[in-house]
Amino acid sequence: MNPITEDDIAHYLSITPDFFERHAQLLAQVQLTSPHGNRAVSLQERQAEMLREKIKALEHRIMDMVRHGTENVMTADRLQRWTRTLLTWREPRSLPWEILSALHQQFMVPQTGIKLWDLDAAYADEGYAQNVSEDVKALATSLTTPYCGLNAGFEAASWLNDPQQAVSVALLPLRAEADQPAFGLLVLASPDAQRYHAEMGTDFLERIAQLASAALSRLRR
């Protein structure tokens, strides 16, 4: 006959919930080691400690949810103000620079850069339409979602005021429609290696790219 194992006992107790009702005296006799020291505690006291730990963990989760909710509301407010700037800006020629300025102000992005191509001839001499290589155009078109990660010597980082401080970057392709080639590339950069990283969500950045693309469409030929 095989000896009874701990698993057998655990299984028996799980399918016999009234066992301790018939043997209530055992609950008072069971002694466990407290996780907060080497002293012995009763089963009831150990259960109370476990319950307090669960409540504490739930409180931390609720606090995190409240904090994230507050941050999301603040981000939505900033996005709305930025969108309003795009909608009310009357001078198309300076719109790309205003987009960068507003991103810096509203979202506290340390460095920003932008290049556009396939523009109307009226804007061909603007700085944002100059010195755009075919490699950059190909890279922008190949991006179906924003690239977020360390600056691996991207040519687009040279558009920034201080490329040496661009440790992490987000590259946002600008296109009229999802299935069309890109007509621009927006660069966000930070000296913080974790500001833009590969595991971060890109929904918010995609929305920025879509709004910027729509606003800049008035410059295209």
C-alpha cells in the first residue's frame, strides 16, 4: 500500500470542506510560523495576516490605477491643446516648426526634428524640405508604426539641435494614408535611455503622427 502523501491530504481537504466543521478543535491546535518572525501563530492569525497582505496589495493596485488614470487625463488634455494649435495655425509655411515647438512645450520633449518631401514648390527652399536622403525616405516608408528605442546612429538624429544628447529616439513616419508612402519623418529624442524604448506602447505616438500628417497635408503638391 502506497503511503499517504501531502498531495493526498490536500486533495482530501479540498473535496471535504466540512472536515474542519466536524473537527473544529484542530483549527485552534494548528501552529504556523509567522512570515514576520520566527514566532508561532495560530491558523486564524496566519489567515488574518494573509488577508491583510492581500488588502495591502489591492490598495497598491488601486493607487496605481488612479495614478495612471490621472496621467492619462493630463496627456489627453495636452493632446487636445496641441491639436487645437494645429487646427488654428494659419501660416502653412511655418507649420512644421510650430509642430515641433508645440510638442516641446506641451509634452516636454527635449529635442525634436522634422523633414518633409514631395511638397509644393512654394516650400521647396524651407529648411525642413532640404537635405533629405533617399535612405531616410525609404526608412520612413518602411515604418508601419513609430520606432522607439536607442539611437543607433540614425541619420535623422542629425536634424536635432544636439544629436549627442539623443540617447533614445522615437521616429514617427508621416503619411496621408496608412497604405501610402511616407512624405515626412518626425523625430522625438531624449537623453534618457528609457524615455523611448522598444517595449513601450505606441498608440499615443501614432495619434501624434496621424494628426501631424493631416495638418501638414496642406503643404503637399
